[in-house]
Amino acid sequence: MATTTPSTAYSRDLGDELRRLRETSTNLSGAALAMRLGWDPSKVSTIEHGKYARARSTWCST
């Protein structure tokens, strides 16, 4: 289950890095990335602002 949580320094740094990679590597806007992933645009924004928490098992498959 996904939840919105208060951001931490680590989650903000991670979000900043993800935003930088999105902008420099893909030239996609947050909305365009969300569309490609089948996500709501607010999900990309929430992740990039470090306020998205999700179980590790849903981010990575082993």
C-alpha cells in the first residue's frame, strides 16, 4: 500500500536525484513520465518531493 509521509532529508535527496535523472536523461516532464508509466501525475510529484513511501517489494522484483 502506498502512503504519503513527511519527507526526510534522505527522501528529498533521492527525489531530487530522480527528478534530475528524469530531466537530463529523458527530457520528459513529470506529467509525460506519469503517462508513460500509467501513473497519476501527482504520484511522480510526490515521489520527487520525497513524500512517497512504499514497501520495498513493490519497487523491486527479486
